[in-house]
Amino acid sequence: MKDHNPEPALNFASDNGGPVPQQVLEALARANDSYVPSYGADDLSQEVCDGLRRLFEAPDAAVFLTATGTAANVLALSTLSLPYQTIFCSELAHIHTDECNAPEFYTGGAKLTLVPEGAVMRPDALRAAIEGEENRGVHGPDRGAVSITNVAEDGTVYSLEALTALCDVARAYGLPVHLDGARFANACVRLGCTPAEMTWKAGVDVAVFGGTKNGLMGAEAVLFFDQAKARGFEHRRKRGAHLFSKHRYLAAQMQAYLQDDLWRDLAARANARADRLRAGLEALGVEMQNATHGNMLFARLPRHAQKELLRQGAIFHPWGDMSGPEDGLIPARLVCDWSMTEAAVDRFVAMTGAVLSGAARTG
């Protein structure tokens, strides 16, 4: 596969903003032929669900497609959780910081209990949060699902051992586990594991196999490894206005994603660019905030350097207050998508080096 853009565009803002691979566009064009049954009753949709079952080594899994990660997450959580329960997640979980209270809305009122210590949950902290609930009788919520994000919102990739430890805690209290996998492929590639090893073999009950951040136009898969736990999902998807009439266009994207392990290839490319970026910045003495990563880095750079990089045309997100001291270090979030070129990475590193050395000379 050739790099999508020969010009080194310095866009590290988000993997949401990248292009769609040609294989996906061609699959959409093939699906755009004649008439087929609607609402997922077409042969292609059934083939894709079977393909996902094979990929996850879960022949009895209940599989559903949605167009957005928000829909995938909140519909899954609403199926697992009752309105008077609470969902345990990290303080920086996407379902808390970026979903506009969608979990609460779709569950009919289930609250979120935030497990402290930032973006990454620890088993002892999760256990303490769980123990802190169901101690007020009818005046407090029942314990509900546990939601884990891999890759976490601070760029960290949970190890298989860490995932299993969290699932073991949830299982000890009889709680189901949801895996938010918006960057599922990036985590899986980084760990060198199979989708099954990162989900049901670790103790996950329902997983989101994200595609949109990894090159798809808009398609996510939700897999319930126990069909009994999926009861009600189809009705919730329809009632929540997320059942596509022309479902084959979701299936076509996922078909291309699965073909020849395109999902893994795209994630490997994004991760490799992130590795190159990290190595280049660390060679300049730049400190990374996240110890491990998939395709997302948080680099601690001075405010003045970030402002100058943005002025010169680099695109990324400063991750903190830019109004403080100019030499103060704050994180810059840098995300590599599948189409990021080595030339773009090298150009950004060189630009950063020039900005930092220039500041050192003038200082």
C-alpha cells in the first residue's frame, strides 16, 4: 500500500481527520449495485458478522454494526446496565469526557462512577470504587458495568495482564465488562496479540471493534461474547435511531477492513509512524508523558515552542492552558493515522528541533 499523500502534511491533530483507504472506497462502490434487502438483512451484512466471529474466535457471538463509536459504546452499555445502576470508568474515559452524557441518556439514567488516578484504571482503585457503592440501600445506585478503554485516553496501551486483572476484579463482584475499542486495532498491534486475547479471553463481555479512527468512513462493530447479554441491543439500536436502512454500506466498509487483515495493516502503519515520531522527539530531549502508546503521543513541549510550531503550519492539539509562562512545559497531543508519511514525521521532528534550538540560542 502506498502512502496516501506524497506531500508531508503535518497534521497530527486526530486520526478522525484522515482519509479513507482505496480498498474501502472500492468496497463501497461494489456495494452500490442494484437492490438488496435493507436493515442488515442483506447477504453482505451476514457475511461480515460471520467474518467478525471468525476474527474474534467467537462463533456464538452476537454481532452488530453502528456508524459511530458513541453509538457503539452507549448502546452496548445501555444493554448491560439498568437506569438505577452505575458504570465504573476511568476519570478520563471517553464516555465521561467526550460523549455529552450519552451513556446516561441511553441507559435511562445510569450514572458514571469515576475510578481515580487519571486515564488508566488500576485493579485496587477499581475495587475501592466498586466497594464504595451499594452501601446506601435504595438511596444509592446498584453496581453496574465496568468500562475499559484500550488505547486509553492518555495514549497508554493496557497490557493483557492489566486487562485481565481489571476483568478479574469486575468478575469477583459479578459485573460485566465493556471494552471501548475506538483504537482497538492500534492496541492489538502494539500488544502483538489476537482480538480474542484482548477481549473475551481476558474476561471482556462486550467489545467495540473500532474502524472510524483506523481508516473507515464510519463503521464500528459491537460484539457480545455471550448472546444472552445482547438481549435488547437490536431494539435499543432501532429506538435510538442508529439502525441504518442501507446497512450494506456499513457492512461494505467492514468487509474491506477485514479482508487480508487490512485493519491490522492500517494500525501497524499508524503505530510505526508514532514510533518514528517518538524516537525523533526523544532524540531532541523531549519528554513523553505516556509510557506506552499505540498511535497517540503526549509530548511535553514549552508553550512558546508549541505556538511557533502551530504558526509554522503544524497541526496538533496543545493539551493544557496555553496562557501560562512561555517556557512552561505542557503536553502536546500528537496522533498518527494510517496515511501519515515518514516524510511528515521527519519534517515535524526537524521543525521541532529548529524551534527548540533557536529558543536555546536566543535564551
